Amino acid sequence: MPGFGRILTVTILALCLPSPGNAQQQCTNGFDLDRQTGQCLDVDECRTIPEACRGDMMCVNQNGGYLCIPRTNPVYRGPYSNPYSTPYSGPYPAAAPPLSAPNYPTISRPLICRFGYQMDEGNQCVDIDECRYGYCQQLCANVPGSYSCTCNPGFTLNEDGRSCQDVNECATENPCVQTCVNTYGSFICRCDPGYELADDGVHCSDMDECSFSEFLCQHECVNQPGTYFCSCPPGYILLDDNRSCQDINECEHRNHTCTLQQTCYNLQGGFKCIDPIRCDEPYLRISDNRCMCPAENPGCRDQPFTILFRDMDVVSGRSVPADIFQMQATTRYPGAYYIFQIKSGNEGREFYMRQTGPISATLVMTRPIKGPRDIQLDLEMITVNTVINFRGSSVIRLRIYVSQYPF
């Protein structure tokens, strides 16, 4: 009948054969001897064998064995079911079934698939895809009748052939040039301070800290492998912050080349040896820094009464406008007023005098001046007295030393 070939029926009957001279009976595989009845009874392997069938296979007990069939298999009728029998539906009593010949036990071998195979709906053994059931922790490759497990890069297969263990690349090969940090399944390379990781993720290249900012050092930044340092020009020392420069006072430390007749004047980053002042005719020297023109000398009529010598220093590129020097009258006479002006030395229009009071004025720098440079200005104070019809003047000869650096 149609469909009969789709149902697998395997019958195994045990023969209990008495041994000559011995009343004990023996049973074939798949049967156990019932000592009360002396008969061989079938063993239900589906109950006695744990996980007799795996995956989506269903265990079906057979006489003397068992079968693993897909759960989607058509209804299984068992080894003794009659595929030709049909239910009675006629109006007459059903005829008695014909007597059949005695059914002597027969021995047959069940169809059992090898390990790694299972029976399909057509009663054929087909390969089991073990990879479907997650037998491998990471990578699985199905092969006929079995499977093979492998691991991703950065892992190694354990002895069980299924699980994977992380490989510590830093301990085995240490691919990094400087510092290696192991991670799960991989590794990362790190660089020492002062170095940066290259594009290949393995090598380290020196980091040029001096290129990051021009304000890293006050004067000069010197790059070195893995670090940097700040340097100062001659005449300066590096402060404890390792970036700022401070002037060395050569005059105070007697680290200068001035003679005994000269005066050492300290500058930012250096010093000046100033010769004693010379008072040209008709002036007379009345102190270390002052010359006077006597009133009784006819040659002094149109000359300033006194010339006072002063020295000062400014840093190169000083921000402007900046008040740098103050000048004022030492004595105020009744009815007199004072006029302040730059008499000479201001050809570049870098300074001007701003009167700040009746008897005082301030020298203002209007343009930044780059050093090193020496400037001499004659600052004149004119005294006018209308009561006694008097007009006279005094001069401060200001020598300005502009340093080479802005610090």
C-alpha cells in the first residue's frame, strides 16, 4: 500500500534455547531473562540509556534494540502493526479473521546508523550537522560523521577540543616595541611618556613637545627623545619651574669686566661698564653724575644750567604705551611755571613727554623697541618766571639700554 515503505519496522525476537545438560537459559543482546517465567524480555533502551538519541531525534524502542528517528517522522506504528488492516464499516458482522500460521520467533538485525549520522525520513543514514547544536565555543566546521572546532585569532583550542582560551601575546611574543597590554583575544601597545604610538599600532615615535606650543619655554625649547628641556640665553639662569629665565646680576656677583674707574650697571641678560662722566666746556663737574654751567660764565647764557646723567634699562619689545621715567622740579618758586619737553634723541618718535602736574612730567614710550639698542634722550625742564622775567632750563641726560630679549 502507498506509504508503507516510509515506516521502518524492525523486529528482533529472542530465542531462549536450553543448553544441553543445563537448565539455565541465555538471551541475546537487547533482552533480559525473566527468572520467574524463564522467558527473554525486551530491554527498553529508550529508558535505560541516557540520551540514547541526541538533537532533534526521537528514541523508539524495538524488540532487541531501538531506533532514533526524526520527530517529524510519520506516525510510527510499531513492529507488529498491520498496515493492511482497516476499521470495519459494513452492515454485516465482520468476518472472523482467518487463522494464521503459527508465528515462530525470528531474529533480525535492526538498522542502526554509525556515530555522527542519523536516520532521515527515507530510512537512510545522513550526516548530523553538529555545528547546529553549538558543540564548539567559537568556530565549528562540520565534516562527514563528525565536526572540528577552531578558535578565532588571539585564542587557542583547549585540550577538550571544544573550548577556546585567550592567548597572552605579551608573554609569548611581545609584538610591541615598548609596552604591551594583553586584552581578551588581542593586545594593545602603549608608549612611554614622551612618545606616541605610530600608525601601525606597534612602534613608538618621539613626541616633539616643543612643537605643541611656543609658550612651553620662556626662551628656547630643546626636544630630546622622550622628553624636552628649556634653555636660557647667556646672562640668565633657569628657574625652578624649568621654563622661566631670570637675569644674572653680574655686577652684584662681581662677574663682569669693568675696570676700577668704571661703574658696572646691570642689565637684563648682561651688564654695562659706564665710564665716569665728562663735563664739556663751559660745564664743570660738581658730582659723579652732574655737570653745571656757572651763571657768571658768558658762555652759559643760552645753555641749560645743569645736566644730570641717569641710566635705565628696558626689555626688548616692551608693550606700549608705557610710562618709563618721571621728571619733576626739586624747588618751586613763586610765580614760576614749568615746561617739559624732549630736547634731543627722539628722532624716531618713540617717546613723548606727558605733563602730569605743575612741576612734574612723565616720559612715555609710544612704540615697542627691539634690542639690543642704546638710546640717549635729553629731557629738558624749562622754568619761566614772569615776575622777575626769568627763563632757564635744566636737562636730564637719560641713557636707555634696551636688552636683547623680552624678559
